Amino acid sequence: MNGLRLTVLVGESDTWHHRPLFAEVVHRAHRAGLAGASVFRGVEGFGASSVVHTSRLLSLSEDLPVAIVIVDTEERVRAFLPDLEELLGEEGLAVLDPVEVVRPPGPGENDHGGDGSGEAR
């Protein structure tokens, strides 16, 4: 199945109405009915400010990079973009990539992606 991956890059300390921005993105994605969202905390990075943030012991940072990854159909991801634009403003960056979604066979399906009838889907 073809889909669209939305990767949102923000800082760990970015907020939306006193709530972490990454959490607000995840909760809005959930309310929008998207298939899922995962948040990944970076160990080092820099953005528009050109300030390098790192988790190395000698220079602990409170604003590490955070990536929120959402994968769903193109239609559903694109329908979510206006919500995301409201949240991001000047705070982050969103990237869209076409993806091929691979799922393990469900009940009654064989390892070749069919329905057990020998016919390809």
C-alpha cells in the first residue's frame, strides 16, 4: 500500500499553550483519526538558530531535537496539514515523503500478500 510519511521536527522545549508542542501534535493526530504517531528524541542537532543542542554529559541541553513521525494515506495526512500549520508557526519544520507501507499478513493471508486464494491483490 502506498502512503505518505509526515515527519515534524521541533525542539523539545517548544510549547503550544503551555503544553509540549510534540504532545499537542500527537494528540491532534489522534483526534484526526490518523493511523499512528511516534515521537523520537534526538541526541544532538541544530535548526534555524544554528545552535547545536546535545545530550552529551558535559553540555546537557534542555532543548534537544524531537521528530514526530506519522504515516497514513496521502489523503488523510494532507487533510491534517492545516491543523499542523496552526501549531508550527515559526517553531518547526514538516517534511512529507511518499512511502510504501508493508504490513505482516493478517489472518487468512499468505506470505505473498494474497488472501490465500492464490490470487494477488
